[in-house]
Amino acid sequence: MTSRRAAGALGCVLARVLAAGIAATAMAGPALAQGSFPSTDIYVTEISLFDGVYFVGALRNVTQRPASYDNQPVFTPDSRSILYTAGYDDGNDGQTEIHRFYVESSRDTRITRTEESEYSATPIPGDRAFSAIRVEPDSTQRLWRFTMEGMDAEVVLRDLEPVGYHAWGDENTLLLFVLGDPATLQLVDLTEGRTTVVAENVGRSLHKIPTRAAFSFVQRVSADEAWIGEVDLNGQRIERIIDAVDGGQDHAWTPDGVLLMASGPRLYQFNAEVDAGWRMIADLSESGLVFTRLSASPDGTMLALVGQSAGSEED
């Protein structure tokens, strides 16, 4: 399996920093750690494409746990369910577990039941499993693999930590946000056991670009300025795509290669085929919410967003 090939594969580290000319003073925010959580919910809306422009339907709150933390949604490959991180402020020092929400039936299932906290569940290509960041008893953050039932947990990258966020390019290629001063963007080749540092001062949002063999990431320039870039799966080339909306960092891709971001209550798209820059596609101010993380379904029909009351801050 992917994880068994991966365990112990990082025998050497090839450091190659390609962040020349980027201000080194900007620090990316830390990954989530145990403690108190902001109150966030996950919302789902239908989306549709017409003449290159996405239209957004009504919002549906699919978690609705009062004063609780529900975050980091990602659709499963069949678009039928959403994996997400659920926080439990129940005396366990901010315990988090991975949940699965089934869109059609509205059934919600707690997948992991562990003494540790898990974050950032991500389906593994070619494997009926997901990976997640586990906060181990000594607070070390490593990447682990679980079956879709939350069983058979095993570490993927034993020698690389502290990992904050990650994205799979294919079954043998990973892009990682690694905490540090500064935070670094690291490309991992599991087959060859090689890690390459490709950028510094990056944001938390990492994605495989669905229309080409590349990842996207956010390059921080300052606290309020950033741009979205792409790096190919071999780590040989970095290109700038577009400035981030209002210096934000959370973005997502539709399956046809349209880039999405949120800023406050508004949603934006960048479709290189029809847009000269960011286009606002929805103003959801009447909801009283602001949005951060977002995820498009692989079939292109739904969008999951993390929302919280306007004026509050999400970690």
C-alpha cells in the first residue's frame, strides 16, 4: 500500500530553496494545535457553470454543532461525502477527530476515535484510505494513514515533522507545509525517498491542480499581501498564477480548473479562459457569515465552505 511504501522512505533530504526575492519577514500562521477552538460550521451549496462563470445556490449548514469547531472539509472522490475535522471542547484539552458527512442522507459519522488529535483529512489517490495530521502524545505532528473506516492507523512520514498541512499529487507525490521559522513548502517523492524544499513563508492552503501535473500554494509576501503560485510535481518550476484576494490564503479548484477564493462573505473565481482577474460570483452578506476554507466536489456540482459569524476570527 502507499503508506507501507512510504514509511521510512525519507532517508535523505535535498534542500533547494526557490523563494528568491520573496520577503522573508512574512510568517505563515501555525497549524491548528490542541486548545480552544473558534466556533465554525461547514456549509454546502450547489454550484453550476454557465459560459465560464460559476453560479452559487443557497447555503445549507451541514454540521450545526452549537459553539463547536467543524472545519477543513474535503470531498471524497465520489463526491458523495465530506471528510472534516471536528473539535471537542469536552475536557480533553481540545481533542479533534475526523468525521464523515454523507451529503444525500445528511448522515454524520465520527470516523476516528483516538486519544490523539487528527486534522486535515485528505483522500489518498489510488487507495481506499485517507491521510491526516496526527498530534502525537509528545505534541509531534506527523502525517498518518487511516482506512476510510478510521482503522489501521500507521505513520506515513516518520522522519519528517512538524507537518502542518499536506496535499497529494499522485499516490507517490506529496506537497507539505512544514512548520518552522520560516514555514517551508516541501515536495516529497515517496518512491525515491527524497524531500525538496521549494519555497519559504507559505500559507496553509495546498492543492493538486486538477487540470495539470502541478500543485498550487500561497506565497506570503507580508501580513496582508500574498499570491497564488504553482509548482510542478517534480519541483522543477514555480510560476505565479495570480495575486490572492485581499491577501488571503484559502483557495480551491473546481475539476475544470477554475480557481476559487473567499473574502469575508463574498466568493470569487478566476477562470483563465474568461477572466482577466478575480470575478465576484456571490455576495452572501445576508447570511451574517464570513468564509475561509473551501472545497469543490470532484463532480463540480457542490462547494463546501467553512463559515462563522462575521466579526469573529477563525484559526
